[in-house]
Amino acid sequence: MFAAFLLATATIVPAGESFQCVPTKVWDADGPIWCSNGVRIRLAGIAAREIDETCRRGHPCPEASGIEARDYLISLLGTRGRATPHGHITVSASATLSCTSTGNADGSRTGAWCYSPIAGDLSCAMVRSGYAARWDRYWGSHRC
């Protein structure tokens, strides 16, 4: 019941709108990234292994470890903190992200292209590093 409450209270940013995000915690390499303003981001255009090292059916599947990929994303966002009781990793953000929504990404998450003034385009950085695979179905005409 609590999980249903959390889903109902998640903020979804409408497609095309820009927003800011100060990252506070991360689940895996393509999201969600929790923002201090209540938005949960699913990075647009990419797919990464799950934390249990599997890939979801129908998703591109990079060879990189899910845990290593998550930790790399955290390094792009700031400083790694502690693990929460639910397995999320807290983050002390190095900078505020500037994001553009692609709309609802599976219920409680906002799909978004996000840019860090330190790391640049996060989706591009994750693909360039090999920790995530470009997902052509969602990549569209995005350029790095």
C-alpha cells in the first residue's frame, strides 16, 4: 500500500518541459535518479544492466556490470554516499542538472535528457563509457 502511495505522489514533468534536478540518490545506471524536488528521472535513450546483472527482455544489453555502471553514473553526479535500506545509493551532488522531459517513463518516472555542467550530457556519457547501450527506439535524433 505504501508503494502505491509513492507511485501516486511521484512528480511527472510533461514532455518538452525543462527542469532542474539536484540528485539525491540513484538506483541503477539508467535511473531512477531521485531529485530533491521530488522528480524521479529515467535517463532517456539508454539501457543498462539491472543491479542483479540481468537485462530486461527487449532492452539493449551492454556488457558492463550493472553495479559498476551505477557507480559510474554516481561519479558523474557527485560523491557516493551510503546505501539506503532499500538498496538505493545516496549522492552528494556536485552540480545541479538541467533536464528536458521526454514525458512519463513507466509510471513514477520522468524520462529526460539531462546535462551536468561538470559531466555534460549524461546519456551520451553513459554510452561513450560503455556502461550503457544506446536504445535507438528512444534515442531518436538526439546528438551528443
